[in-house]
Amino acid sequence: MVSLTLLAAFFLSMSVGRYAIGPLDILKLIAAKLGVGVDLGSSAAAMNTVFWSIRLPRTVLAIGVGAALGASGAVFQGLFRNPLVSPDILGVSSGAGFGAATAIMFLAGGGLAVQSMAFVFGIVGVFVAYSIAERSKESTIVVLVLAGIVVSAVFTAGLSFLKYIADPYEELPSIVFWTMGSFHAANWRDVVYSLPIVVMGVSLLSALGWRLNVMTMGDEEAMGLGVDVRKIRLFFIVVSTLIVASSISACGTIAWVGLVIPHIGRYLAGSDHKVLVPFCALLGGALLLLMDTLARMISTSEIPISIITSFIGAPFLAYLLLRKKAGVWYAA
């Protein structure tokens, strides 16, 4: 079912826009690319450009980012045994935002510079949070979360300072727009840099979902079953951080997806992480693609994707919590 939803979202995303491309035309374009002799008519050149150079990289990137956020959200909620945890709990989003703002202000704001700095600082944020937790007298999940909050606060303060000193006519709008997330500038370079990390990371997380099932029992129970809790926790944190940082660096921060998608996934697929992680990856890709399509459709000027995900995600989570109160839905 979720695969069909993803396929439908793909065709919808590729079809709608200022230059409409029908589903049959999409199949013809793909067939022509594969060397099958298909007559595309007089509009072949324009249609090819829109399809292959604009919409397809955007669609592929949106699917990849949604998959990364959905899968990592399921991993973090299972790892921390808390349904209110999201992938940015350890500071990856705030670190990436600070890195992107730094590149915009001091490195001429080039696309590759922004993406690289966002990726590096996203990883740095999580590394610092984990290092603080490891050096603490009590190396527990609670300490790790608190360390993440501290790191996020520091990077958020740094981002606020950069906004304060930024040029209000050129740099500040770019920083603000990046922090709201958008796929409007997606290209094949972004896909090539981000997608391999996402595919490999999600595959690893899915393959080792059974270990995550053990981790959800608690540290003492997991150690009693012979699991090296510290190493396994570090592995899941590192892999999840890599795919989230890679995704955020390509399109900016995207709110709510990593928090809400695992809740929907548990409701539809259950709590077995061997099934839940790949399910959330597919579901995240499909729903983020639908939201990106909506962001392109509802206004003549494109709306940043985080506005759409927040407007839809927050009320939907409230709805799920109300159903949980009634005993119909469970969060963990």
C-alpha cells in the first residue's frame, strides 16, 4: 500500500506545475530515454528539460529526504524509548543551520559551500552532544538528550547572532529561507551528493532493526541479552545523523516529518523495527513528496516546505494523541 502511495505521489509530482505533463507523456519520456522510439511531438525539447532537469531531481531529492527523516525518526524514538523524540534532538538541525548561515555570509553563499558547511556542522553538533554525554558522570539517555538540548541552544544562539549582523537585503533573506526548507533549487548535484548516503544509511538501519528491538527493552535488559549497548547506540546515532545531515544540507531544515511519520508508521505497521524502519522510509518519502507538491500548487510563489509540514504535522499529531487517549492508538 505504501509503495503504491509513493508511486502515485511520484506521478502527481512530475505532472503538476506551470508546465503540465500528463502521465502518458511521463511514460513516453522515460521510454524515449531508454531508447524506445516514441514520438513526443513538437514540445519534446521543453518537456524533456522540465522533466529531466527540473522536476525529476526535485522529486528524487524529496523522496530521499523524506525517507531519511522518516527512518531516522523511527530509530531515534525507539533508541530513546520516547515517542516525542525527533531526529534533531541531538543538535543536527541547529548545527546545520549555523553552518549554512556561516557559508551564506562568509563563503559567498555558493550552493556547494552551503551544503558542505551544513553537513559538517550538523555532524559536529551531534559529535559535541555525544562527547558531553560520554564525559558525564552518568552516561545515560537522559544526559544525552540534555547534552543535545545544550548544543542546540548554543548553535541556535549562534544562528541568531549571524542573522543579527547579516545584510538585511541579501544575506538575511537567504538565511531565513534556508532555515524554512525548500526544494526549489534541487538539482542532480544535490541528488548525487545526498542520495547515496541516504540509501546506504537507511539500508543499514533497516537491516539491523532487530537490534533496535532489543534496545527498546532498556539498557539493563539489552546487556542481559549480550548486547553492547554503548556500541549499538553509537552506531544508530552515527548512521542516523549522517543521513539527516546529508538531507538537511541539500534542502534546509524540515519540521515535523521525523516526529510524525514514525507515529503513523507504528499505527499502520506495528512496533517491530525490522518492518517499521523501511516502512517509515517509504512513507516519509511519499508524504514529503506530496507536501512538496502542495507547496508548489497552492500559491504562485512557492511556499517553504516547513510551513506546509508544520501546518499539517502539528494538528495531525494532536489528533493521534487524542486517539491514544481514547485507547484507539498507541505511540510506542
